[in-house]
Amino acid sequence: MPSIALAVTAGMPIFDLAVPCHVFGTDRPELPDGWYDLRVCGIGPDSGPVATRSWFAAHTPYGIEELITADTVIVPASADVRGDPPGELVDALREAHRRGARVVSLCSGAFTLAATGLLDGRTAATHWMYAALLAERYPAVRVDPSVLYVDHGDVLTGAGSTACIDVCLHLVREDFGSAAANTLARQLVAPAHRPGGQAQYIEAPLPERTDDSLAPLLHWATERLHTPLTVADLARRAHTSPRTLARRFHAATGTTPLRWLQAQRIARARELLEGGDLPVDRVAELCGLGTAANLRRHFTRAVGVPPHDYRRAFRARRPAAVPQR
């Protein structure tokens, strides 16, 4: 079981703490064996309960030692973005990273990660409200306020609030594959993660305004990814012009019809590569990218590795336990 340590500090916002507890700490027999071993680690001057924001308190037997030895360490939002994070937590995060742990921040937890120096020279995400302050306090960090989260492999920083769900789904996808992440997303009534742009950048969250009238069109399109769908095809199906569709599409999904189609094709390719032994040229046909060469080009651009390497890495990948000292 891959172990996850969740760092809890005094005054921490509740939502950013509750999301990873629900995602990783709930028994899920319908998902693959070996689900996460979540340990809520209290960080404070004594071994008593850690009071979070409002009326909640974390009663846990785990602390710094369990955090340092975990496979993944998650730092939820900070209670005070203008103050310094607890020194013992900063030191523990450095040690955990040195030992090989994946270190993740949610929302303003990026301030704590920045204090460790692990973000120096890297792009990082945080809640857009705190982006300017994070850049001011830690000028060595390249803060991107427009993305949902940034994954460097060993260090991941996420934006705030509901983006915590997307970050957690991304971790599940990395550890257990697309099928498990999609199943969990349906249970959470949340959209499945869709990578966009470069491999480490995830597209911005959807705008608050949504247009449910596009739902039948999106469902229709996802069932026909193996066909050479075009924007004109989508517009005809929606009984509108390509220009009007583009406006409605951007308002409803935050992206263009063409980019959405491409993201769906890449997501389908990932599922096919993870779940079977189909040749790459057949995967290309089934996800609508035509040829193996075309699949390799677009898949590598979106995911960061060629299809063959992705399949090999996925089958070999299971979070290895961090060695004990």
C-alpha cells in the first residue's frame, strides 16, 4: 500500500484537509487492491490534538516521523500566508524529499513548500488570490496563477479550493491508472482530469458559468472518437455555426472544440495503453488519431513520453516504499 502523510498544522482551513482525507482515507473495495495507507500527521509543539480552523481538531497518533518516511507527503493550505511555516515541518519536508518522497501542496500550502527551497527555479501553482504574494515572498519561484496545478514528478503544487479534488484525482491516475481515477471521479461527481498544454501543466479549472445544453453533444462526441470528427461535425450536430459553437464551447468548458477533442483522444489513448496489448497503430485508430506516427507526436507532446514508453512505465509503476533509515 502506498503511504500518504497529510501534514496538519494549527489553524489550517478545513476543506483542503477534508478532501485528501476523503479521497485517500476511505476504504474503496471497488478500486484496485493496495489502496493508500493515509496517515494524518499532527505538526505542533506537543502531542495533543491539532486545532484546525473553526471547531475541528485532529486527534492522531502520527507526527513528524511518519511524515518523513511516507511515499507521498501532502501539505494542505497554510493558516497564515504572511507568516513563516513551522520550522519542524519545513525540515521534515526537506528530509522526506531527500529520501525520495513525492511532495504535494494544496492551495496556500505552496508557501510552505517554497520555504523549503524545493520550488526554487521551478514553476508553481497556488490559489490565484495568493499568487502575487507567493511570487513576492519567494522570488526564486516562478508562480503561474493561471493553471490548476503543476507536476514536476517529485514535487507537485496545486491551486486552491475545488482544485484539491483535481490534484487528488491526478495522483490516483499516476499511481493506479486512468480507469481507477475515472471511477473515483464518477463517485465524487467530479470531472475526470484532462491534461493539456505541456506535460506538467494542467489546464485551468472550468469557469463558474456552465452550459448544460452541450452535455448531449459532448457525450455524442466521446462515443465517436474513433471517427474523424471535426469542429464542423460538432457544429452540425449542435445545429449551429462553427463560430457560435466555439463561443458556447468556451463558455461551457473553458477551451476550444478542437482542443477538447484532442484532449479526449489522448485520454482514450491512455486508457487503451494501460488496459491492453493493442498495437500502437490500432490504438491510434481507436482514439481517432489515425496513424501510429500521429499518435506518437500528439501523445508525446501532451503526456511527455511516447506511447510505448508510457505503457511500459505504467505496467512497472507502483509507488515504492521509501527506505527506512
